[in-house]
Amino acid sequence: MIGFIGILISLCLLIYLAYRGWSVILLAPILALLATTFSLFDGGEVHLLATYTETFMTNAANYVKNYYPVFLLGALFGKVMDDTGTANSIAMFIAKKVGKGKEIWAIVIAGGIIVYGGVSMFVAAFALYPIGAALFREADIPKRLLPATIGMCPLTFSMSAPPGSPQIQNAIPMKYLGTDLFAAPVLGIVAALIMFFGGTLYIISRATKAKKVGEGYGNHPNENLNTVDSNNLPSFGTAIIPILIVLIGNFVLSKVVFPGMDFGYLQDKYNIAPSAVLGNWSLILSLIVAIAFAISLNVKRFEKGIMSTLKEGVQGSFLAIMNTASEVGYGNVIKTLAAFGIVGGALMGISSNPLVTTAISSSVLAGITGSASGGVSIALEAFGQTFIDQAMARGIDIQVLHRVAAVACGGLDSLPHNGAVITLLGITGMTHKESYAHLGMVTVVIPTIAAIAIIALGSLGIV
């Protein structure tokens, strides 16, 4: 029991200090070793250096080995889309087409397209903020609702639900379940629609209520907005091509090209099942082609030069992958402690339905680590084979496990200590007190409802 208290103390410190702005890369190993020290009181042996080098670092390194190419190419793609004005072009085109009086719809739709095309949360937020702030100010919508409006796109419906989403949260289950990005398409679409309409209508209802009481955009004297020159942006047609390449290329490779090829050498030479890597290969190749096309279509739009953009993209990928890898290392240290048996037993004992336990474990561990990708990685690493065995025994398609795990990890991950939440509030110049209640509603509560809905449908055999 004392060991369990140690885990709670470690977790609370991780949440609080990350919320206060401390680096997760620094915090994660220290707090993992703190929790390990408490296991002394449970009669266990404590080897701190071995725990750090052989458990924390091994699992963090394995995460980097498995997913760094996706982080790297995603960061490069996002940086190219950002520096060439491509992301802004898509956002402004959608805003103009949707029209006056529908500003919230415009931001959500534009962000959804950008993120579904492979652009990271951070790039999407930076691209959407100046446009969103201008639209909100002109329509006199309270700025406190802007983080929720922007956050809906990269943190909910276009992140993990729609089939084919190239975001890392949708890519991770492929390794453990042998699926692809298009797993359980019907359930993915249902979840995406629940999050899209549920979140958007919630924000609109808050804006309507604010308008009735006379609340407007508000006074924000420290607001520093970079104006977007719409005359110097690529056309929407040009801007959308790289995104289509990612989506269509990934579909063709994973569904048509690779299934017709012989990958027996993977099992013979590398002892790896082809299904464990082909999904990642499809995504990697699609992103490479999309980056090449985005550069070739916008060669003259790189103000600082192509190499400068690529260099910044590479540097940005380091922080993203190391933050998540550190959280994965932390979670795996906790997983090895005897006291974690209490947590694991509680999670696995909630239900005999593997879809329920998959969702709960993914979401709870995402909440613990403050990372959707970290949570789903640890959950599937620890319990993945159990989930597969239970699903097969009940006749549940493995694709459904993939979609449930991906959607559910986007629930409790967005608690106040989540790095993306803190970054988004910083970009928009808002505080947790001003905006988190609405951000939490659209990124925690409504995604949880979506996960419950697809668990019910998946249990009925819908894929």
C-alpha cells in the first residue's frame, strides 16, 4: 500500500510541476525513481541506477526507435506547410467560404482539414490563432472560447478518430495490433462526428449565452497578432495537394501496394511480423512524397530558405519525441513496480469486455502521463496481448480495438497538465482559469462520450 501511495505522490508531482512549466524530460526520470524508492516499504529490492538505465531509458529508447521517423517527418511536413503559408491558405479559404456569422464552424473545419492532413497540433495552433482571433474579434465572440475552438481540431476529432489520420495517436496501435491507419472506418467516422458536432455546438452555445448577457471579445491589451497577408499565400488548390498525397498515398500503399508484396524476409531475417511495420512504412513514404511535393510547389515561398525550414523542423521533432519518450519511460517504470498490480488489477477488473478495459486503460494512462500517445503506448505494451486474446474469444474484430484505443487515449490526456493544453493557452494568451473549463469540455468530456459510443457499437459487431 505504501508503494501505491508512492506512485500517487509521484504522479501528483508530475502533474503539478508539468503544469507549472517544468520540463517533462527532467521530471519523468526523477519522479519515476521516487516512486521506485517507495517500493522499499513493500519489501522489494530497489536498484535505482539499474531502473534508470535498464527500464526507463530502454523503454524511452524503444519508443524513439519505433516512432521517431513519424515524429521527424510530421515535424518537417508541418514546418514546410507553415513557412510556405500553405496551412494559412487552407484556413483562410475555409473561413471565407463558410461566411460571416459562422466563425466557429470555419475555424473548426479549417483546423480539422489541416490536422487530418498530417500537420501537428503546434503548427495548426500557430496557423489558426491569428485568423481565429481576427474572426472572433470582428464577430465579438469572447476570446476565452478561442482555445477550445482551436483545440478541438488537433486534440479531438481529426487526431485519432477518422480513418487514415496520420497523427501518431492513430499510428501507435498498428505496431501492437497489426492493423493500419484505416482500422474500423465506420466507428472512426461515428466518433469523429460526435466530437466534431458535439464540441462545435457546445462552443456555439457558450458564445450565444455570452452574447445574451452582453459579453464580447474582451479587452486584451497584450495581444500580439501577426497579420496574415492573404495576397502572398499559395492557392487553396496548391495548398491541399500535399494533404491529399498523405491521405491517398497512405491508403494506396497500405491497402493496395503492400498487401500484394512478399515481406517474408522480415520474419526470417528480423523476426518481425510484416503487419507490425507496414502501417508505419505506408505513413513514412506518404509523408516523404508529400514533403517533396510541398517544397517543389512552393520553392519561392521560403523566406529564410528551404534548409532553414528543414533544420527548424528537425529541431522541433527532437523536443516532441523526447517529451513523449520520457513519459513512456516513466510509465514503464511505474508498470514494473509491485504496487502497479493494484492499478493494473483495477483496470482489468472493471469489465470482461476488452473494449471497455482497452478504453479505460488507454485513457487513464494517458491522464497519468499527460500524453495520449504515451498512454496508448503503455496500455498496449502492458495489456495488448490480453486485449487481443479477449477480443478473439468474444469474436470482436481487432480493428475495433485499434479504434477504441486511439479514440479513448484522447480523453483524459487533455487534463490541465497536458503539454499541448499548456502550449495552446500560451499561444492564445489565455489562462487555465479563463479557458480550461471549455477546453476540457471539448477535449476530455466529449471525446469520452465518443469512446463510449463506439464501444457500444463495436460490441454489436460494427466495424
